[in-house]
Amino acid sequence: MGDADQQKAFKALFAEFNKEYPDIELKAVGIPSGNWATFSTTVATRLAGGQKIDIIQVATEGQRLFASKGILEDLGPFIEQDQELVDDYWSDINPNLKKFNDEFASGPDGETVFIPGGFNTMAMYLNKSVFEKAGVAIPEDGNWTWDEFVAAGKQIKETTGAYLTGAGSGYFVDVMPWLTTNGASTFNADWSEPTYNTAAAVESAEFARSLVEMGLAPKPGGQFDGNTAFKQDKLATLNGGRWPVLGVRDMDMVDKTVVVNWPTKTTNGSPVGWDAWNITKNSQNKEAAWTFIKFLMSSEAGEYFAEIGGTIVPARESVANSAAFTDNAPEGTVRLSEAMSFATPIPSIDQGAEAQKVIEEAWATIIASQGEAQKTLDAAQAELETLVSE
């Protein structure tokens, strides 16, 4: 799911692959769909119409949907023929990544249809200059609480006038981090029931709103540009996974930035989403496709993708701890990889696009003080319940 720019990145990766396997030709076809439901429907329609597709790159939000369609090959036989290589891969990734792949992306009969790849967790990128000017200490071990976050924000606002954070309503980047750091989520563990109106979820939404009310975050709906404000020392933190590093580099602020964990109320938490690779049942190039997937599992591919500016955390922990990932990146970057140990898979039901709309609209209503948190989340909960039952 992507545009021409993303296809350029794949072409660069393909060129690296072809250095070792010059006889296998690869072609990326990007489908700019907007959401995984539309993407999966488009791909399924193309397959049904006879188009030959070998591999479908699928993020967490679409994996269960694709796995349930019965269009993906059981990778078991391929894994067996290269068991040593695959075992080496499993041993070098966080056990949670394999566990999540088994739980949420297995085939209809429990078979392995995806090999998980790189991922994104959420953290905060702190502007060292803003913290220093305000006389606020950066958490030494990367951990801090909601209360410490607010205290830092008040001192920063009072002494420098800078905002502490942004005020967004994105499902992955705004909603889930505040929920997971309070032991909450939008759905239960197996995504069978929404849990968006629990006491902990309501408390999380009220806290996010309080940041705006206290003036620590700009009022939502304006033209506030986070990167520009960060560069001008008018914003103390940028939120994100690996992707903010590209902006930090462009702003020449790598050495002025440090990555820390999201502030916590009850426990460390973060959403996580990951790439996954498969082979379609109608592929006529299954061995070649498996060769490419094996390449993606290699340390060399992980290092190459990290070095060319990849916006995901390498699945292999050895790569995430290597210079390929940590060079030209802020101090504390490895915390993005370490967060997999306490991360929660981004809940992605089959009606994912519709659910995301409900979740984000409710959150936006609350942080803009346009609706009381409990009532707003009760209404959203009711809508989500109808989506699960469809």
C-alpha cells in the first residue's frame, strides 16, 4: 500500500537483493488505497480476476484480514527447508514479535502464512535545548510518569513559552500511547470486544484533554507544525516511532535530541505495528518469492534498509543495536526496539477503517472539549460493538 515514493525505496532494496540474486527480477506495484480494508479488497479483486501476484506486503492492520481470505500459501514447507536460517531469525527477534505474528496473523488452520518484519513502536523525541533552557532534567533511564511529564511541561511553558507536546487524535500515534500507558486499550486482548469506555480509557482521554486545557499543548484544529516548532525550540517533544528521525536529520538536530519512553500512569506501554511478508497461493514463482523473503530476514537487508533511511525498527535485535540503526540517530534510539517487550499490537478488527474513524473522532471530540469523556467514549463503544458483531 503506497505511492511512487515508496516504490523508489523498494527499488533500492531490490537492487541490493540483485547483487546476490541477479537472475530474480522484482517489480513493486504500489496501491495508494488510504486504508487496509480498501487495499485488501483491491488486491483480492485483482487475484480473483487472474492477476498473478507473488508477495503482498501487509502491515498489522491488514494481516488478519488477508490471512482469513485463504489466498496465502502455507509457509511451513519453505521454513522446514531452511529451518536453520529461520531459527536464526527467530532467535534474533523479540519473542513478542513472533508471538504476535502467531496470534494475529496465522492462517485459517493455524498455519504460518506471514514472516514478520520491521515494526514501529511509539516513543518521545525530546528537544534537549528546550529542557536545558527550562532547567528540566531529561529522564536518565528513559522512564517518567504522567505527573513528571506535566511538571516538566509547566516549567518549560513558564520559563521558555514552548509547548510540551502536540494535541492529536491519530489512532496509533496519539490514542493508543495514552491508553497503553494506563493499562487500557481500544479492544480486549483478542480483539473480540471493544474496551474503549473503561475507567482507565476515560482517565487517559481526560488526561490528554488536560494537556490542552493547561496550555501545554496547542489547541487542536489549528495550523501548528510540530517539526517547525521543534526546530525553533517552541516544542519540547515530538512523538513517533522510527519515522521522526528523518525530520530530525533534515533539521540537523540529531545531537540535540534524545529518545525516551512514553510517560506512564500505571505501566510502560506502546502500540506496535509490524510489516509481514507472504507468498500467494496463485504465485508461479514461489521458490523465487521465498528467496526474497529469506533475504528480508537477513542481517544484511536489515542493515541496508536502516542505513538508507528506513522508517521502521529492524526486526533483528542485533541490527537494532548496531551502528546501522543507531548512527546518525538520536541518543536512546534503541529504546524503540526495546519497547517491543511491553508493546500492545494495534487492535485491527476486520472492519478496521470504520473502527479507526470512530476511535479518532471520539478522541478528537474529547481533547477539543466538545464532549464529556465518559459519554463520548460510551457512544464510541456502542458503535464499535456493532462493528465487531458485523
